[in-house]
Amino acid sequence: MINKKVLTKKIVKNLFEDGYCVIKNILPKKECDYIIQNLEKLKNKTFSNRYFIDERSDSGQVTIRDLPLRDPKTYLKLINKNIVMSVLDEIFKETFILDNCQASKSVNVKENYKSLVHIDSHLANKSNSQTSDVVVCYCLNKFSKENGATKIWPKSHLSGIRIQNDKNYKKKIKKKYKYVEAEKGSLIFFLGQTWHQIGNNTNSEKRWGILCHYKRWWIKPSTDWTKCGPKIFKLLNSKQKELFGFTSISPKFNLKKQMRTLKTLRKPSQLNLNYFKTIQY
């Protein structure tokens, strides 16, 4: 069996060369099946909530965001898998946080399929060493061209182009792309500046994935995880507290003492439940 250090180097090498990488046998099939059942129930629950915003299921993709807040006991363990943390440490070489953890299901909508080729990073950075975002996708079902496997434009991470905003979008996306087909239980890594798109599900087979998006600590996440509340906070280990952004909250200015803490980053050991006493829910 290949050791973690060697595997990490291999994954990062492939990411820096092609913008994406597939690793097999990360999640056991039984765990995949359990999570799929959980997601089907969660989908029914969220879609029946009158406040839930259905982003684009009528165009071919069901999205359920903020999974660790909806069901922490099921999804928290996915955000800090050892191999994922090892790869991110090698890429970022500094503290990083969780932007979001969400479910994505491709659905057959026939001629109504519509999806934008895009990057997840705010910055289309040409430099691998300055990558600001990394996304990992847990493949809960087998990903195939027919059931909506993710489409990737290899080496597009080196283009410096934020493709969804490019005036020559239609022309440029005609260039070579690849369907990232993967076995059940696999993990797909891709850099945030890599062009990608959810595929068109043409055979109606189930295709669930869980996307975990990570950013450097100084970038604002799409969800403020520090508002998770004391109940979820108690469930977090040190790494998860860091991923939730508790170690990188901007310092508050004390009006009475006319001072503030000089640095933003702190250690997980400095955190405690007193933080929540000052928050209104």
C-alpha cells in the first residue's frame, strides 16, 4: 500500500499538471449507500421547507448546501479526511478554512439541461503556488458520462481566465474537455481555478456527490460557520474548529480599553464556549 506522504505528493503533482486528480477507494461502498439514503431524506425535507431556495434542479442539478450544519453527525467527518488535509497542507502551506460542504445530484431534465462552465475561485490565478481554492468531490455513486459526471477542462487552471465572465466563452469551451468518470467511493480533487461543469444526466441513473470547498484563511467563506452555535461547537475537534474559521475571526476593537488583539490567527486551544455568549441567534 502506498504511504500517505507519497500519495500526497502524487496527487499534488497531478493537480499542478492537469488541474484535477481522481483517487479511488476513499469511502467504503456501505458508507456511500448510507449517505445516499440520508441525502434522499434530507432532499425531501429541505424541498418541503418553504424557505428553501431551489437553485437549479429544473436545469439538471439538485444542490443542498451547508451539510455539516444540517446534520453534523453525518457530514462533519467528511470535511477533515486525513488525505484531504494532507493534500491541502501541501498546496496552501498555510491555514485554510472550509468555504462550504454541499450535496450535488445530477438529474435528467432532458432538453432543459443548462449548466455554466465556471471556476470556483474568485481569482483565476495562473500560479499553482498561489492557488486560493481547492475543491474535493466525494463520489457516492459511480460517475459516468451518461449520469452527469463532472466535465473538466484539463490544464485550464493555467489559463488565468475566469471562464464564466469571458467574452469569448462559447468559443473557448469548445476546446477539449474530459468527463471525469470515477468509481463509487472515489474522491475527485480539482483546483478552484480549473474550468468545470456538471454533466448532463441522460440515463436518469442516480448520481450524488458531496463537494467540499476549501479556501485560504483570509478569504471570506460563503457560510459563516462560526455561527454554528454551542451545540455543534462541542462536536468539533481542533481541526474542524480551524476549518470553521474559529481561529481566524477578525479581532474586535475594545472601545473601553481602546485596543485590540494585534493578529487574526490564533490556536484552537485558545477557543472556548464563552465565544457564543456575545452572539445573538
